[in-house]
Amino acid sequence: MLPPPGPRRALALLTLASATAKGIFLTSGVLYFTEVVDLDPLDVGLGLSAAGVVSMVLGVLAGRLADIIGPWPVLMTSLLASAAATAAFLLAGDIPSFLTVVVVAMVAQAVLLVARGPIINHIGGTSAQELRAYVRAVTNVGITIGAALAGWAVQQDTTSAYRLLVAVDSVFFLVAAALALRLPKPQPVPAPTGPRWAALRDRPYLAVTALDGVLSIQYRVLTVAVPLWLINSTDAPRWTVSGAVILNTAIVVLLQVRLSHAVNTPRAAGRALRGAGVSLGIATGLIACVSLVPEHQTVPLLALGIAIHSLGEIWQAAGGFELSNDLAPQHALGQYLGVFGIGMGLAESFAPALLTWLCLGYGVPGWLALGALFLLTGAIAPSVVRHAASTRMHRSRAETVPGPALDS
């Protein structure tokens, strides 16, 4: 399961450690601040949303910094900041201190993803897509381990258990920082003259970012819409809530690398996004129908829906990884990855409210509307990607240093 000793193994272990820490935070962060720090749940939710917005903005700035000084110093800083901010959770006692530590923590995690991208490309070389797929599979394993550790603390339901979990979370980030010392340190790529914030002016790239953002709503389907739907609107056993997540994780871990192998060009990535839209559209219809069948049919129908959804998730991740990197100029890769992350960031911020309103508020018709959104987005993806790719070709012919077309 691990690559041979060297940069790839260090990257895999770093990813496992940081993803485990993220899994702990995602699973138990809200409970820690409401149960231990005794903050109002609404204040915690609003604070996390605000921190998410800040992290998207600063992620672009961090990407620009990585282009100037190189990605490795930015990566190391993000890991150390994550460790410090997570440890500082233990000192939070009111709203201002909570906002301070959670903003730093979420910004650091966003910066980590932006800075890691160029390093993955540097290590992966011509097989960067395969390495990115492997990193994503390892990320799913780490988040699952983190969720299991958080589950222990939730089961204990004591202040000491939650505080111990926070300390363990911080240690995982320190372990990741230690592993980062074994990674190569890519040097900045010389940039041609032109606008400093080219990514924000690159309309074809922004269009691809928007499409990926819409498809990224699927990441909240299994964690928000499905649990509420199963409990409130179907006869499915309650254990299917966790069973759906386990099945999804297993499929992604087993198939992400294999199915991503052929997604190594923009054209292939456009087809992958189209396949993602079709799969996600079919899956939402099947999940909706779980409410219409007898109890003994709910589990197999739900399992089929989750399996098809997982395939859509794999295709969307593979296509997004390829496009975010291949359509970006190497001298501004960090900046472009920061901008691409805004699409997923917006989806993660607004998807819970959208899915609750649509799927829970309108039931089966709402699920079908969501499926239609996925289908439509996937259908137009290949043409949008072709246009974006053509602008790269035109620009490369016009300049000695390849780069994206800049629309004024």
C-alpha cells in the first residue's frame, strides 16, 4: 500500500497524518466547541462559515506566495500553523478566541492543499495524475481513521476525552511537518511579464472552476442530505447512515487510482466530468427512491445508489485534479490552484443549506432536481473544457513561456 522509500512515501505518510487530523476536526470540532467550550451551536456554525470564507480568500494569496518563494516553505508553515492553532483550541473560552483559533486552523488547512499541489506535480512528474489519485485515496483513509478516533471521544463524552483528542489532533500535524522535511523543495518557475493576478482574469479557467464547484456539491450529499433523508423520510435501518459512508470510502480507496489512470489530458478530464454528472444524477434518483420502497428493499437500493455516487465522486475528483493543474501555467500554479479551490470551498459552505432546503424540503422532486443539476453540469463540461484547453494552445504559440489566455 505504501510507495517505496523516498519522496513518494514521505508524501503518502504526510497525507495520512494530516488527513487523520482533518478527520478528527471534521467529526468532533463542532462538538468540542459546543460541549466543552460551551458555545452556542449557532455561533459555532456561523464562525465556521466565516472561517471558510476567509480561508478561500487567503488560499489564493498563499498560492501567489508559493509561486514567488516556492511551495515547500508555504507547506511547512501551514502544517506548523495547523498544529499551533489546533493546540490553541484548548485555550479558547469565548467567541473572540474561538474565532481566532478556528480561522487560523481553517486557513492553514486550505493553504496546505494549495501548497501541496505543486509538490505533488514535482514528485509525480509524468505520472502526476496517478500520484494525485493515490494521495486522494490516502486522504480518505486518513479521514476515516480520524473519524474513528473522534468517535471514541464522542462515546466517552467527557471533557478530558475531548481535550485529549485535541492534543492528538495537534500531534498529527506535527508528525506531518516532520515528514515534510523529507520532501523535495521545488524552486519557483520564472514568470513572464504580465498581470500578477492572472488566474482571476482567466475566464475559461474560472468557467471550469465553476463547473467543478457545482459538481463538488456531491461531497455534502453523503454527509448532510443522505443521513437526514434516511432517518426522516425512509424505512431504512438506522445503521445504513454509517454504512453508506463506509461503502463510499471503500469504493473510493479501492478504485480512485485505477479509474484515474486514464484521465491524463484535458479532453479526458472533460469526459470524466461528464461521467461524473451522469453517475451523480442517476445516484440521486436511486437515493430518492429509497423512500418509495418497502423496508426490505431499502438496503440494496441504497447500496446501489451509494456505489454509483462513489463512481461519480471518483470521476469528478480525477477530472478536477487534471484540469486544475494542466490548465494552469507552471509559473503561477499555486495562484491558479488557490482560485480553483474557491469552487469547492463555496460548495462546501453553501451545499448544506441547499441540500437541506431542496432534498428535505421538497422530498423526491427535490432529489430529482439535484440530479438534473448534476446531469446538466456534466453535459456542458466537455465543451467548456475544450474551449479552456484551446486558449492554452493559442497562448503557447504566441509566447515562449506557455500560459493561459488572459481575457480583459
